[in-house]
Amino acid sequence: MKGRTGFFALLLVLGLCLSLSACTPAYESVSFFAMDCYMTIQAKGANALFALAECKDYILSLEDKLSATNAQSELSLLNASGQLPLSDESASLLSQALSLSKECEGYFDITVRPAVEAWGFPAQDFRIPSAEELSLLRSAIGYEKIEHTGNIFTLGQGQKVDLGAIAKGYASCKVSAMLRNAGIDSALVVLGGSVEAIGEKDGNTPWRIGVQHPDGGDNYLGICHLTDACMVTSGDYQRYFEQDGKRYCHIIDPFTACPAQSDLRSCTVICTDACRGDALSTALFVMGREKALDYWQKAGDFELILYTKEAQLYITEGLRSRFQSDLPVEVVSRGQ
Ligand code: AMP
Ligand code: MG
């Protein structure tokens, strides 16, 4: 008798699950490689499949314009000639990048490209430039030397621009707007280290996003809950080389023209604008823990997860109820 009751109970649960899944349509998703990383976008709703295909096409077209490796991209043509009339989209992104460089006090600076090349990051042909070379590289860095009149951009002497620290965040902002315009109110946009959550998962629970541990493996620093928010991470583990026991990462300190040597291993920004979050995560990584937290104290419109070379994990107070970790966590409060 007991066995038959259990069987009927199982049927009831199965029936309930089936009827629930019939009412809750599954997420559609699209995955592809672009801008040097894996991207996955998932969305739910009547127009989801069509909207996702449009998002993918948009990101691939953006990559065509901004790729530093494709010699025919607008960005490469600007870098080669020093002056170019840009398309509206590239001009608007470059203008945003310039104002974010100012906002980030020059720690985010799109003119680091010659230094990125000199250290061998694009070709993965790593080397340490000489002191004379570094001095020349430093003198060419400076976003304020870029001039523009309308869409015509003119670079300073010896300058090249690199949008790698902002392009994915910008793309995330754009595709999230495209998804919302298509009537989608639940989606997750994962473009490499940039994650943007639209609405809630299944409309009833925050998206739970793992923050990668810089030591790799399946480890997470913790899980962050996101609803209509984005999370962008910069770290020393994404692209780097090691020489004589020292790690040189792909994020350049614009004031030294050398790979950033702050006390951070990773810097995660949680905010509502992925483009700004992308620029901030790069800039605050270069600044290091103390200056990054000072910057956070003054700004007040984003939250931070910082992991240091001493294996300390810090979160800012706005994440207290939105971040879970098995590691010891220090919560930084306002005015502290
Ligand atoms: P992210 O992973 O967003 O921090 O971006 C890092 C990429 O942006 C690097 O691979 C470089 O191409 C470029 N980059 C490196 N350092 C900087 C910097 N300080 N400001 C702007 N772009 C940078
Ligand atoms: Mg960035």
C-alpha cells in the first residue's frame, strides 16, 4: 500500500513539474567566439530566438569595426594613419572612452596600445622593453592628446588606441538594450569577463553568478546575485606571462607603460552600466586596493569585489546581502 502511495505521489510531482515546465518556456541561447573571448547570451520570450540572432550579428559587426588585428577595421585604419573620419558608432564609443579616461583619472587610457604591443601581448611574443623604449612609450600615452571634431579623430604623435578594456562592456549595453526593445524581460548576457543580467531568472529569482577565483580551476571567490545589473571583472590571470618568477599581466599602468603591479589579483565592479563598469574594472585594478576603495567611497554608484595578492577578499557594503562566499570576507563600509 505504502509503495502504491509513493508511486502516485511521484506521478503527482512529475505531473506538476510537467505542467509547470509547460507554462514556463525554456531559455533560448546563442554561443560564439568574438572579441577574443567566448560569449553566451540566453533569453526567454516570444522573440527570443530572433533577438539573439540579431545580438550575435551586431557583436560580430562591432568586432569588424573595432578589431585591432584586422588591418581593415576602422580602429586599425585610425591607428595606421593617425587621423580618420569614423562611423557614428565608432565615434560615439571613442568619445565615451575619452570621457571615461578622464573620469578614471587616466588609469583607464585607450592610448596604451603601443605599450601593449611592445610587451608582446597581441602576438603572444612576450618581451620586457628596455628603459629607453619604456620612456618613449610613456611619452606617447595620454588620452588628452587625442583631438576630435565631429567624427574626425586625430591621434597624438606615436599614438595608437586600444578599446579592449571597454568594447565588451559597450557591446553588453547595446545588446541588453536590443533585448529589452524586443520585449525580453529575462536574459543573461555573458561576454567574456562582462556579465549583464536582465530582470530575474525565470522572473522570480536573482541570477546567481560565480566570480572566478584568480587561481583558476572550478573555484569561485563567491556567488553574486544580480537583477538588472552587470558585473565586470579585470584580473591578472586572464592573459599574462612570467619571467624570473614575476608575473606580467595584460593590463598596463598608463603612468609607467608597464604591466600593472598593484596589490590586486582581480577587481570586479557591479553597476548598472556595463560600458562604464568595464572601464572602471580596468582602472581600479591598476589603482590597487587602497586607491580603488577611496574611489568607491567618492563615487557611490557601484560596488566592488577585490581579491589581493595576499589572498584577502574585500566586498563593499552594498553587496553584503548579495554576495556569498566560503572564504573569509572583509566588508568595507562607507566612511571607513
Ligand atoms: P580588461 O580585461 O577589460 O581589463 O581590458 C584589458 C585590455 O585592455 C588589455 O588586453 C589591453 O588591450 C587594454 N588595456 C590594458 N591596459 C589598459 C588601460 N590601463 N586602459 C585601457 N585599456 C587597457
Ligand atoms: Mg575593462
